[in-house]
Amino acid sequence: MGTFRTAVSTTDSEYAMAVLNDMYSGVEMEPHPEKFGLDLSAVGDERFAILHEQWTSSGRFQMEPQPIVIVVEVTEGAWDCSIGRTPVDTTRPSLFPAAAADASWQDSFTVNGTQLDARQINTFAADHFATPGLRVAFTGSAPVSMSLQRSWEATTAFVRDNVVTEEALLSNDLIRDRAFEILISCLLVTFPNNTLDLPAGHDGARALPAAVRRAIGYMEEHLSEPIRLEDLAGAARLSPRGLQDVFLRILGTSPTRYLRGLRMEAARADLRAAKPGDTVATIAHRWGFVHVPRFAAAYRDAFGENPSETLRG
């Protein structure tokens, strides 16, 4: 898994828009035309990123739903934000879930951000709570207590000031994995979500057998490609029958159903971040769901709404 390091400093609002739309989808910005500046840095891998942004302008920023969760901490200045019609308290670390957001400001401000992939959050929670298919739903944007807020600030400061600043540490898979896991762990206990009242999984719940981890890793790496049971068995170093047995015993489902769930999550993320011209059919086909009515029925069972409703957002 590769890492990335991005740094941008510009007074050109159109160039800033291009950079932001490379990072996210559906970004719209209305800066003051006579005064604009953006200094941005981002460091991480495909699962998480540590961000720093300094804006010099007045303006407005809108972003479509993304397949990520971002926590923003304002360090200088102020901005006004909302998620849908719900205002956000930006004087505290603010969580923006995979939903549309709107922000406006009248002067310069500086923020630190922590970005986490929504699918990885779900996978982590499902493993930790020993609940296959668990999907994390955040129900608020502010930390549940001041003590947990301080813990979140200390955790993100440690990762920002130590792990991502040292290339030797950032490029070390073991250290980066631990940083990723502690960020998600802290996120799940700090911000309101549907896992706070769940009992902990049985001892060793996260210690999935190596064969299962290898099979799931192969699924995630080749999610948009045709995958046969034999491919997964080869990655897991088991026979097809052995792979099916271990999935049923450990996760309570078959490898093909687990794969189908991952692709359903991917389709949901694409529906949320759809671009003009995208349809339910094109997105379903993108993730291997050939029969659209069956996809819609399975989607409704999984998420409680029709894919067309998600697409309309």
C-alpha cells in the first residue's frame, strides 16, 4: 500500500478548484475574486490522510457526499458550516460524515483535518464488534464529551506531529497500520454513532485468521474486477471448500456473499458521489450487478432505501 504527500500554495482560485476536485468530487467554491489564497498539505495512504489548510479569502464552499469521513479542527479564524440543514459547531472538532456539506467564511482561517475512508471504518468496526456487515452511522458532529474531545485532539496531534512528518515512520507499514487503527478507534469512541452501545466482540474478535485476511485483502484489491472463488482460495492458500468453511465459521457468511456486500458498499458510495449522467444502471453494472431490478431489491434490503433515492441524495 503506497503513501502520498501533497502540498499546494496558490492565489489562483481556479487552480485551487482543480486541486480540490482532484481530491474530492462535486466541489463548488465561490471565493472573493479580488483576494484569494490557499495553502494545503495532505499526507497519508488510501485509508487515511492528515490535512492542513490555510484559506485567505472570504467565500463559500460546497461539497457533494464523499465516501469518506472528515474531522475538522479550526486552529485560527472561524467559519460557518452545515451538514444538510443542520448547523455544525465549528468551535470544537467537527465530524463531517459521508454527506453533503456547506461552509462559508468572511476572513482568513486555518484548519487541521483527519480524513478516513468510510469503507475501512465499516470493516474495522465489523471486525472489532464481531458483527459481519456492520455499517457505522454517525448521528452527530460534535464529540460526546470534553474529555474525549481532548483525547481526539491529542491523538491527531501525535499522528500529525510525529508519524506523518517522518518519512521513515510514514513509509513503515506496521507503524502506519497502528496509526490508522488508533485514529479509527478514537473516532468511534469520540463522535456519536451507532456502535457506542454495542458490546465488545469476543476476545480476539479482530484477530481474523490469516487466510480470511488474505482473501478479504484480495477482494478489496480487485473489487472492480471479476473474482472467482478459486481466485480467493488461491489468495487465502486454501481449497475452495476450505475457504467457504472458514468464512462461515468465522464471519457467518460465504466468501461470495461477503464480496457482494463489499461491492454493494462500493455502489452506494458511487451513488452518493454520482456525477451528471450517472444512473443506477451504470453504477450497478460498474460493480458487477447485471440485473438492475435484483440489485435494487438487494440494495433496499441492505440500506433501507432504493438506489434511486441515494442517487437523488
